Amino acid sequence: MKKANLRVWVFVVTTLFGTLLCIPSFIGADFFAKVKLGLDLQGGLYTSLAVKTDEAVEAKIKSTALGFKYYAEKNDILIDSLKIEPVSFSFVLLDKEAKPKIEEYFKEDKGISLSYNGDMILVSLTPEEVALTKEYAVGQAVETIRNRLDLFGLAEPSVTKSGSDNIIVELPGVKSQAEEQRARELIAKTAKLELMEVDSDRIDALSMSEEDLKATGVRVLADYKNPNEKFVVKDVPVLDGSMLTDAKVGYDENGQPAIEFKLNSQGASIFADFTAKNVGKRLAIVLDDKVYSAPSIRERIGGGSGQITGHFTPEEARDLAIALRSGALPASVVMLEKRSVGPSLGADSIEQSLIAFVSGTVLVFAFMVFYYGIAGIFANIALISNIVLIIALMAMFNATLTLPGLAGLVLTIGMSVDANIIINERIRELLRQGVSVRKAIEDGYSNAMSSIVDANITTIIAAVAMYVYGTGPIKGFAVVMTIGILVSMLTAIVGTHGLFDALLSKIEKSKNLKLWFGIPSSYLKGVK
Amino acid sequence: MELFNNNKVYEFMRLNKLIFSISVVLVAISAFLFFTKGFKLGIDFSGGTVVQLRYDKTPDIAKIRALLDGSVLGRADIQTFGDKNEILIRFQASSAGVTKDAGDIVASILAPSGKFEVRRVEIIGPKVGNELKEKGLMALAVAVAGILIYVAFRFEWRFAVAAVIGVAHDIVLTIGGLILFGIEFDLTVLAALLMLMGYSINDTIVIFDRIRESIKEAKPIDGKYDLSYLINEAISRTLSRTTLTVLTVFFVILTLYLFGGEIIHGFAFTMLIGSIAGAYSSIFISSPFLIWFGYDVAKAKEKEAEKLKIKIEKEKMRAEFEKGTV
């Protein structure tokens, strides 16, 4: 009798606990953990991106070249024909005595190796440094995108690294296609800011081939609004966005939104030196390889701040400032996979699943009562408890409920009563053999046990395979199925057993096996 | 209520040759469909683009087709999706651009076709498609291997192989059904197939468990055991359970199929066929294989007796040891 009490208590307590914990999920209150809905149910953007890590390596070699050039100029080392290649750069050293100085300059940097070919010096990145740069680029891209999305203002964006050079972005709560596109623009904007010297002596560059351009050390860039307007700029930028400390929305002299940026002290001094030396020349403000403006330098500019003007809408200016402030992406990204669901579709999916869920439940409930009588009601109580506990546990462990997960919940109704069917069939079998009610229940449960456990474990094996090799929504399905099966061991076996035990004396007294177990009396006559 | 006379032993194994040939024919048809018609692979596995739009009134499909004809995305496959105001557009091509993707392109091309809302955009690059395909096959293989090992461990190898043959039979027939009805094979269908494995093996295990029990209790007739009879008896005893569970599962899947919405259709359809195939194969495929594999009841009982003897001996020794007589 004591054992029976224990079973009922365990069942009642866990069910109450489950009911309490699943209330927030149903009424949408915030006071406790709620079930997190998948992007396919609440609407949102899921995308998997690949970082073009080669670009990061290229950028690295470029900035090394830039730093070196600055050093050479400062120390009056004469160099010529600075050429930048994918993982190296080369230059010709004009004054031979400066060689030790150059070796000294690169000595500190472990990731660089020098080689000589006559007067030409080749500076290249070591393979380890290349690998490290790539890895760092992915990590930095994750950080940068995360920062940008945090500033974008949608709740709970998630940005994670996946594999060696992929990034998964999940953005729930996107309200419209337009907003989604804005978010995507923000994610993918390289936001590579460069201040470049316009080379007005090289108008001939406009008709040059790609190779000649490289050999000459200039680039041709287009205006951002008018692609036909071209600028010839020096290949090596004066400054880049890595020296930026802040960017915010301001207004230009015409009252148009513009982006104001501030440089760090190193950037500010380079900027001041450059403007002092190049009064009268034009400086192009280049963002993601497009020229936004190219003002003439009228005087030395100290203080290290500047402005990017253009015909921005306030939103564009705001997103651009966010992008610049969170830093440039170390390399551009391409899309490998995207799944985007509008909020209305998610809501429809929830509604349809709920209709299926309720009608499925009603059918199974009716069937169980019709076939098994009160034993069927016990199974139904266990089933309700099972569903409630699945939701409570998912809320507790912060698991995500997806559309296939909801389908799994519907499926659970059909599958978890299986344990009760097996048990009830066993009990009936014993009753038919004339065994006493008490013994029939005891033995019915123990006889059914091995079947139920084995059958459940094989289903869990399939669910685990699904979880390990599945992606997003399918994982959600596997989670619901696994929790459902595990919980059903408690509710369908321990719970119903407890209920039988608690009412045992009543069952024994009533002798109405049709009422309690749904056995037609005609069947029992033959036995007795 | 009772569905079957529980005191009767139905002679399932007598039917096994007939039923088995039916299964062979069905499997052959499925294989034929697989190699001729083949899967309609969803974009999850083939890569491509799906755009789901809902118009404010019934859209003019011909006009949409004309607008999309010759777009950069290539040939479009357009169909209504659930509701008559809703359409699903499919492209073989995917796009790698993040800021302007295939969904944006479709939306701008179709702007003249009426007012609509973009409800879903899925773009799967070829690399991801292949990866998902590989992972899917891995999941199936791992699940089969896991089940095989578990059943072999709990029963014995003949039971395990027979059970897996039953599961394979169900998967093949279900796949045949999917191809026949032109259901798109996507991730949810794969999930359904995996679930089906677990479910189909469920039925088999309940019957096998009962067969094992029958064998334990079996008494020899003229010094011999009748395995067919024992199997028939086990199946008959579990027949109500098998039928009832199929019914409850079938009920819920049917509601899912009818009310669950278009996106879950493939999933529900797969389970619908599979749940019936699962029960059928447990009775008519997996069980007779035990006979065909030459499962020997007498030997099994000998082994069982041996085990029992060892156990008793061990206990005796332990008891003596505890008493301190050794």
C-alpha cells in the first residue's frame, strides 16, 4: 500500500510541477521560463554564411605593406615599385644601406618571412600566419555581425561559428520582408572604409588592363551613386577603417544625414601629416570600394575627424554608422543557406498544428475511453500529464519548439498511449484467465515492462540519430520525441499504475470489469 | 470492447508464402519507381530556391509565369500551395548574394502581378544541399546500425536481422509511395522516415518479446517444438495491441495530414503509409524470417537452461562462500 502511495505521489507532484512550469508558455507571461519558438513558428531569418577568408589574408598583407610604407617614409628609406600580391608584397630598395633597418622592422613580426631577389625584397606571410589570419577573420566576423545585430534592435539575435569558416545567423522576430532585407544588408556590409589619394596624373589608367593597373600601383573606383563616374586612386590607402574609433549620424552643411567618424591618435597623425603634405590634391573617401566623395585638401587637417556625405536616408545613415562603429568585416561573406519565414506564416502554422493537436487528442481520448473504460481514462490522464511535462521540460532546458516539433507533439499523443495499450491488454489477458484484479494489475505491469522499455529505447535510438545529424527544425522534432518517450515512461507506467493501486479496493469491490477495463462481460463468462 | 477473440490462435504463418510474394512484388514496384521515376528531391537536398507568396486575391498564375519567364533565376516551377491565394515558386538556382537574394529578385519581378506578401523564402546552396544529403544518409545508417545492435544485444542476431529486414521493407514501401504520389522528399520527410524506423521496430519488438515469452513457456510435443505455432500464438496475443496502436497513431497522423498545414504534408503522408506498413511487416515479414533463419527452439531452450544452471551454481557458491564453508 505504501508503494502505491509513492507512485501516485510521484505522479501528482511531477504533474503539478509540469503544469506550473508550462503556464508561462501558454499565457505568454514573462515571470518564468517560456518555451522558445523556432524561427519557423515565430517568423524570422536563419542564414548560414561563408566567410571569404582569402580576402582577410589579402587585407592583412595590404595593411602590413601600408604600415611599412609609412615607416619607410618616416625614416627616409627610399623604396620603389611597391607591389601587393595575395599573400605577399614586394618592393625595390633604392638605398642598400637601409637593409638592416628593414630587417629590424620585420624582425618583431613572427608571421612574416623575407626573401631577396637582387634589389627586390619580397615580404610574405608564413603558412601558419595565413591559417591564423583566416581563423581570426571568422572569429572577428562573428563578433562584428553580432555587434551590428545587437545594435539593430531586434530581440535575441544569435550569431555562431559553424565548421571552420561558416557563420550561422538566427534573427527571430523579423516583421517584414523590408526589415529582413535591411538586416541582411547590415550583416553583409563589409564596411571597409579607406581614405585614398586621388591620382590625377594618371587619367590614362581608366583604359588600362587589370594587370597594368597593378603594375602601376593604382586602382580605378566608381562613384557610389553614379557607376559611370570613375576615380583613379593610389592602390595603397592613406588610412583605413581599422583606425576608426567612432562613427555616428550627423548632418552635412545641406542638412542631409551624414556619417561623422573619429580616428584614433595614430590615424589622426597620419591624416594630419598627409593633408599637410598634399594641399591641393583630392582625397577620396572610399567605402566598400565605392567612392562616396572626393574633396580637395585645402589645408592640414588635425583632430582626426571626418565626414562621409552622400544622399543617405536617415535609416541608411544609421545602419552605415552601426556598421562602421562595429568595425569592418575582415572579409566579405556569401550566403550558403537561407530560411526566412514571415510572422503570419508562423502564426498560421501554430494554429494549424493546434487544430491537429486538439482533434487528434479528442479522437485518441474518445477511443481509449470507449475501448478501455476507466483504464482508458487513466491513460488519458497520463497523456495530459505527459504533454504538460514535455512543454515544462522544454521551457526549463531552453529547448526550441519548431514546426516539426509540434508535429512530434501530435505524434506523441498517438505513440505514448501505446504503453498503456500494451499494459491494459496484459491486464485483460490475466483477468480473462481468472486471475484476481490485484494480481492481474501487478503482473500486467511487470509482464508489459520489457516490451515497453525495448520499444522505447529503439525509438530513442532513431531520435538520437536524427538529433545528431539533423539541422534546426528537425533537431526540434527529435527533442520533442525523446522527451515525450522518456516522460511517458513516468506518466504512462508509474502514473497509471499508481492510479490503479490507489483505487484498487474500489475496483475489487465493484467487480464491474467492463466499467474498469472495458472487458465485455460475455468474454468473462467463458472463464468463470 | 474487444476487437479480436483473444483465446484464439490465428494462423498467420500459414499465409506467409502468399503475403511474402505480395511484399516482394511491392518492393519490386518501389525499386522500379525509384530507378525510373525517381525522387522529387526537395530543395533541402537538391539545392535551389523556394519562395512562398500570399496574394490578397486569387493570383493569375499565367501572368506570374510570364513575368518570371526568362528571369535570371532560370525556369520557375509555380504551383498553388494550400490556399488558392497562395503560391509556391521553385527554382533550381540558388543565389549567394546576401543583400539581394533570390527572394528579393522574385518580389521585384512580380511587383506588377498584384499585391502579395512574401511568407517564406528558402535558399539552399548546392554545397549545403549535398551536406544535408550526406548527413541524412548518415542518420539513416546510424539509426539502422543502432537498432540492429540493440536488438541483437537484447534478443539475438536472428531477431535483430529479421527486425531490420522488416524496417527496410517498410522504408522501401514508403519511399515507393512517396514517389508514386509525387511527394517532395525534404528534411521533414527524412525525419518521418527516421521516426518510422523507431515506430516500425516498436511493433516488431512487442511481438518478438512475446515470441520469446512463448518460447520460454513452450512444452515440446513429441520431443519437438513448433516454432510456427509459437509465433502464431505470440502474434495473436499481441494482435489487439498492434491494431490499437496503429489506430491511435493513424488517428493523430490523419489529423496532422488533414489540418496540419501544407508544410507538414510530406511528413504526415510518410508516416501515414509507414505506420500501416510497420504493423504489417512486423507480423508478416519479420516474424517468418525467424523461421527461415532456422531459429531452433530446442537449442534456445538448452542455452536458456545452461544459463540458469550457471546462475544457480554461482548463487550456490556465493551462499557457501558467505557461510564460510569454502
